[in-house]
Amino acid sequence: MRGKSDLMERQDAVIEAVRPASGSPVVSRALTVIETLAGAMQPLALPEICALVHLPKATTHRLCQQLESLGYLVREPGGRSYAPGPRLVRMGFDVMRSAVTAERHGILAALVEQVGETCNFTTLAGHEVLYLDRVEARWPLRLHFDMGSRVPIHCTASGKIFVAAMKPTERRRILDAAGLPPYTPHTITARDRFDAELEQIARQGYSLDREEFLLGMGAIAVPVRAADGAVLAAVACHAPTVRFKVEEAMSYLPHLMTAARKLSKTLIERAAH
């Protein structure tokens, strides 16, 4: 008997992938794989995915292949592990952007009116900081970043907030992958000095960017927390250093913390519903 043609094998693979498992439709299984990869703190190998989604290896492999072909997953160099693909990352950003309600934008706008400088609302996206919302101050000299912009995690005020809140193993993995590349002469590039900076941030509850990302620009950021205290996002204020000294930045701290509590409340209320 002749072997199956490539077309027949592909058809069989599709039939197996869409066949319900234990009464669950294929959409549910595919979403489970996507959710698992999206929630993982690192790329996952096929056996790890199988164990987490409770599906046979052959079925999981076919699902991952199909999701990879659609751009929802990508294989890491070496081809042994899967990570969220560009289409999934874009979907995540679109979801986060839709979650920026008028209420949150209003909180950010009110903060800008209080401090007189540009403020932004950010979250962690892999090894980078993602801008979810931003309100510009009315100054001719300012830095423009659109929603969806990404900036480094190790040399920005928001980024250091996120790293300072990480568990040691997660922090080590992130820093090993991203490194501490110099963006300006002020960027902290020594791991021991950076660790000391993070410890101070964790104690004091805010972070400063002293021209570490861009020369002539400074920033201050505070965490936006979940009900259990976990850091979900950050709210930051930045401006050219000609009018943004550390002393001035510290005077903005009460306003930033009030805004962070208000933003935290909107996130907690949304999660409750």
C-alpha cells in the first residue's frame, strides 16, 4: 500500500487538530495554548506546554505549528521553545489600549495639570516598557512618544519600578537577556550598582531616571498596584532637565502617588467585573 501524500497528511493533521478533545472545541484548546504562552515568564518547550495544557504531544505540536504559521507563536533560536509571536503581541497591545478608559486618561490629564509636565501610564512588555497612555504638557520643548512605544527597562524610571518589584529569579532572567547596555554616560551598566539601585527603589517606593535613557531628560515614576500589592503598571512624569531637577521631581511625588492610587482603583474594579 502506498504511503499517504503530503496533502493527505496535512488534511489528517487539520482534522486531528480541529477534532474536539473531551467535548472541548478546537478554539478552546488553541486559546488555552495561547493563554499558557502569554502568561509564561519565559519561552516554553513542547513538553512543558503539553504538561500545562493537558493535551497529547501530537495534538499540542499541531496546534503550535498552526499558531506559528498564523503568527501567534514564534520559535526561539534553536527551534526547541515557543514564545508569543508578533500577532499575539499586537493583540495584547490592542487589548491593553482598549482598557485605557476615559477615566484613566482623565486621571493622567489631571496629573499633568498639577505638575505641569508630561505624564505617562506604562506596563511591562517582555524586556521592555510599553506606553499605554500619555498626556503631553503644553511646553514647546518636550519628548514625543506615542501609545504603543517601547523603551528600555533598565534605564527608564518606569522600567526600574518593574525590575525592582520582580522576584530574584525573574529579575536575573530578564537582566541576563536584556543586559545593561549604555544609552548615555549616565546609564547604570554595572550589575552590582544596578542591584543597589533596585533595592533603594523598593525601599522608597519611587524611581528616578537621571538622564540614563536620554541626555537632557529626567523622570520620576511610582508603581500602580493590584489589590494584593503586585505591580501592574507605573505612572511617570518626565521633562527636560533644564526645568526638571531632582528636587522638583520630588515635589511631584505626592501627586504621582495619588494618581497611582486612582489608577490602581480602576484596574482593581475592572478585574472585579
